[in-house]
Amino acid sequence: MKKLLFILCFILVGFVGLTSWIYLNTKPVSGDTSVKNFLILKGAAASIVGDNLKEAGLIRNSLIFKLYLYAGNKQKSLVAGEYSLSSNLTLFQIVAQLIKGPKEIWVTIPEGLRKEEIVEKYIKAFGLGDVAAENFRSEFSLAAKDKEGYLFPDTYLFPKDITAKLVVNKMLTTFDKKINSITYNQLIMASLIERETRTDAERLIVAGILYKRIELDMPLQVDATVQYAIAKKDNYWPEIFLEDRKIKSAFNTYYVTGLPPAPIANPGLSAIKAAISSEKSGYLYYLHDSQGVIHYAVTLEEHNQNIKNYLGS
């Protein structure tokens, strides 16, 4: 009986000790009310966030932070971005602010989007309601007018209340920082390459093919330009059919020779480099099969055979 009582007392003391230790580690680190900017990177695990909070002097124990998140299934509620936190907050208050969302958030803009698609990425990321979304959309459209191709695809960190004009300005400034020198025709070519290719290696070769077609006064016959010409608000890159290639548009490179009058999308660095420094080859034709693998041809006869072999038509 005494042995059982001893064991129970030992467990009780251990429980009280553990509870006290947990409670102590949820208290504020200090009484300092000064605000610190804390950044959660995209894809950061809860354990990494906890370690960074501990290192920043914002929580006492990263393990308790992690256990508290997982106990309440809150780990998935952490959103990447920048937060304003202080050392006088309890662990529970810190977590509450993190779950509430950041004052600045990461927005990733992929390569090859039109400006109309880009603005929707921001609207979704900022969580804008109908009226705010429409205002943002209108301001973005005005600021980005004639800037297609210059809205550099990248991952940006923006305040949630930033204006559309400042967003556009940041993207344009990033383009200027990343790209030292490029002509407008090269930028147009880069936009075609971005939409037509999938790898760095094929971008260089396809760029060479398209430049060669221009030299031969041959239509570029780039399907992406047809998509641009027939695009609708709910589908900017639709499937195209033979009849679509006959549409009378300056952007339809089956209908006109040479480059279209403006970029059809906003290319990334790889496509821009390919447009500036293309690779010469003996090829004049190319196509992608159903698996996305590219196949080149020197002659039209070879190209037609590739169509038969890889596209079944």
C-alpha cells in the first residue's frame, strides 16, 4: 500500500512539475512592448517557425509552440508573410496573431500569364471582396496599360492593403533590375517562347527557329498567338481548332507574317534570355507530343511525319 501511495505521489509531483513547466514556457519572454517584424517563409514547417520565433526572442520554447499548434490542429493555419509581434505576448497570443494572418503576404506570379490573369492572382491572395476587387482590378488595368511583357514574374512580399498601382510599379522595377538590355521585338519574341516551350534547352532552339522563319518571311505559326487573339475573360488560353487559325487578327501569326504587334504574355528570365541569345540549328519546325516532349524537323515533310507519328493526325 505504501509503495502504491509513493508511486501515486511521484506521478502527481511529476504531473504538477510538467504542468508548471509547460505553463512557464507559455508566458511572455519579457515585458518589452517594442514591435518586431517576423517573417514566415513560404512552405516553412511549424517546427521551423517555432525555432525562428525562439531565436527572435518572441517565445520561450519552440517545442511547446509546436505541441500547442498540433494539439489544436492549427499548424495548417499558418500563412507565409510578415507579422508584427512583441516579446510581451504569451505563446497563445503569438499563435492567435499568426493564425489571424500577416500584415504582408507572399504572392507568386508564374511565368507566361497575361496581365488580366496576374491581377486575379493578387485579388485572390489579398482576399479582396467584390467591391474592393473591382476597384483593384480597374486600378491595375490602368497602371498596367501597354505594360504587357514588362510585369516580371516573381515571388513578391506585399502589404495586404497595397494599391494596385504600387504593385504594378514594383513588378516593372523588378523587370528593370533583372533585365539589363532588351529590345521590344525581343520582348515580344520572349512572350511567344514562354507560351510555346517548357524547358530552358528547347527555348533556345525554338527561338532560333522562329527568328529563322522571320528571315525567310515565313509565318511564325505560333498557336499561342491564336489563343491570345480568341481569348475570352473566362478562358485566356483556350484550345484552338483549324478554323481559329484563320481569324483575321494582327496577333494571329498564321494570318500575318512577322511578330505580333505586342507581347502576348509576361515572360520569365529563361525565355527572355533565349529571345536575346537564341541557338541556331538546321530545324524549321517543331511540335510537342501528348507527353510534352518536343520533336524538331528540318523539312515540312519531316514535320508532317512527326505530326502523324506523335499527334496521330
